[in-house]
Amino acid sequence: MRIDLFDIEEKTMELQELKDLLQKSGIVGAGGAGFPTYAKLDERAETILLNCAECEPLLKLHRQLLKEHAYEILKTFSMVADTVRAGSGIIGIKGEYKETIQALRQYIGEFPKLSIKLLDSAYPMGDEVVLIYEATGRVIRPGGLPIEAGVAVFNVETIYNVYRAVEFSAPVTDKVVSVVGEVEHPVSVRVPVGCRIEDVVALAGEVTTKEPVYFIGGPMMGFIGEKDMPVTKTTNAVIVLPKDHQIVQRKKSKASLELKRAASSCCQCETCTSLCPRHALGHPIEPHLFMRSAANQDFQHIEAFLNTSFCSSCGVCEMYACPQGLAPRSLIAECKDGLKKAGVRPPADVKAAPVKKSREYRKVPEMRLEARLGLSRYNVPAPLRDETVSMPNVTVKMSQHIGVPASPAVNVGDMVKTGDVVGMPGNGLSVAVHASIDGKVVAADKNAVTIQRVVQ
């Protein structure tokens, strides 16, 4: 029997009405690049997917949120399916998340369009191209968008934010962040958007290493951050690591040095390509060919460089596959950036080759990946604290999403309440930005708005 908290009102919405609400509420993908969610609502979607695969090792917030708010999220996900007229909604979740699966099965019978797809504990299962294939058998073309195959993908926290917007007219003002690694009490905590990384880490107790490095996001695709950086709508985790940890050292390596290492050590074993998740799905990305061409400055096969556009930067080649410890992902990223700056666009209308028959046997087991990365001892419980923690000040960035930044809508000296608009959507693909605490605006420019809590 459901408790009253779950007896939320039945709602049906028109597509444009929901799009407008999500844009005004500042809802974007709660992870990755932060794609504005309203732009994903498309009547071409035959199937929508809920991503609960926790793509990166050590992240826990999505399974935790889905367990605690299973009914609200399922109901909202079903509403989104109805709004875009999708025929089905699939919850992709790793089979090891048994408590969350149990919570889903308690309510999913109430939603005829919805089903559960159990996924392997492999990396990068949360990559949307991989997830779509696992859940539907459809292959997204190289460089293509999921909607071209009739699919739209949303992560768990994003749909929970849609629920709060629809039911309570609540914009995005907070973010759940997992704090793990070298901390006394690992935790997943809800904090105001814009608070400092250092203040979030403090919620996990004492730091247990002398010279900590704050790794923002997952260990495979994250980056080294600064302690005074603000939390954004896409900040999923802070992993506190010793400065000499292998992941930190890899992130600090220089491309010029890695290119020399590749020239002297790459033996063309092809392991990087064999284990590449996108290559296994028929995308024309072959890291070993790129390494050969780049290391030897061989431009005869220009496709080796142009096809770097199809790399997802998952890091399997660099962090797991290469027996020489080389850096294909980092060098490919440098190449992609250089091509973009030069105005070179990805090859158009490239079709995927057939999915490799060997794919099932070349998935990267998550436990083995954690061990290879030296992270196994950090994979411990990090309980969810679901009440928003109070913070003394926040710096709310105007650009927390792909597309056009928001435009500041307040001035220094203005008093604001939590949820007030402090940034209006820009002209183009953009969403609003909101105050995450009550207080006084002490700084405002095109980049960010800083709010100081006023003590009554």
C-alpha cells in the first residue's frame, strides 16, 4: 500500500506546454553535457529510455534516487511517454541494483507502457549509444542522434526534476552529488547549485589524505577540479584522491609527451580498438590506426584523423585496454579539438558497420575496471541525504548546459528567494537559471551570479 506522499495528482500535458515548463524550470540532463531536456521532447520518439546504469564506477546517486522515489519517477516517466506519444518506456538498470529493482517492481504494474531492462555490470553501459543498443537492439548511426532511431534517453535525476517541476512548479535549484574516495564518511548529498566543491566535500567528514585532489565526475571521463569551483546542474560526483593516484597522474599528462611515448611504444596490438565500445557497435573509430598515423605523422590515411569525431571519450582504450599504458583517448581528444577549431566537420552520412559478433565477449566488467584503476577500496556505501543542505553563499553559472548561456536577470544589491529567476534563457537552445538560496546578489555578470545568504 502506498503512503500518501505517493498519491500525486494525475496529470496530462500538451507537448509544447511541457516543453515551455521544462525550459522555464531550467531542467537539463543531470550529468554529461547537460543537454536541455525540453529539446529532447519529440513526437518522433517511439521509445523513451530511463538511464539508471550509473555509467561511471563509484557513482551511486541515480540508483539511490530511483529507489527512494520510485513511484514519482515512474509516474513522471510514463507521463513523458504519453506526452510525446511514445509506444513504450524502458528503464535500463544494472541487474546488481537489487534494492532499486525491488522498489520499481512494487509500482511498475500500474504503468502499462513501462518495462524494466536488466543490464550487465559493464562499462560504459550508461553511454546512451550503448544503452540504446542493449535496451532496444537499435544502432545509432555514427555522429547521429538517438531521435533519428526513434529513441530519447533521460537519466533518473532529470526525470525526478521533471516531476518536481510538474507537480510543484519547482525549478532546478539543487543537485545530488556523490562524495567518495579519501573521505571519512562517503555520502550522496543534495546541495544548492552553485555551492563550492570544498563545502560539499566537507559534508563527508574529514579528508583522509594530506594533499587531496578533487576529481569531478566519474574516474573515466571526469576532470581535476579546484576546491572553490561551483557545483553545476551536471556535477554528479566528487572523488577525493591522493595527488599521486594513477588517475590524477594520467589527467595531468601532456599530449606532446604522450605522442612521443606512442611513437616509441605503440606495438599496434589493436587491443584499444578491439575493446572500443563504439567500434564494437560498428562505428568507424579505430584508435590503433589513429595512434599509428599520429605517432608517425603519417597523413596518407586521413580517415584515421577524421574518424576521431566518432569517439565518445569513454576512456576504455587509455584507462583499461592499452598494455603499454599509452593515451589514445587523450590524443584523440586533442585531434578532435584541433579539427573543430580548424572548422573541419565530421564526415557526413557515415553508416555503421554490422555489430561485431565478438562484442558480448569484450565488454569491460566494472569490478575489474575498478581494480585496474586502483578504486576498489573506495567502492563502499555512500548513503543518500535527500534534504537540501544549507550553504552560506553560491555562485550560479549562466552556462551549465549545451547551447546558449542564460542572460543575467538580476543586479548587484537585489534580494532573491530560492527559485527566483536569476538568468533568462538565451536566444537559442537555452534554459533559465534560478537562485538556489535566499539572499543578496553580491556579484553579477554575463558568466555568473553570486548570492550571499542574509542572516535574519
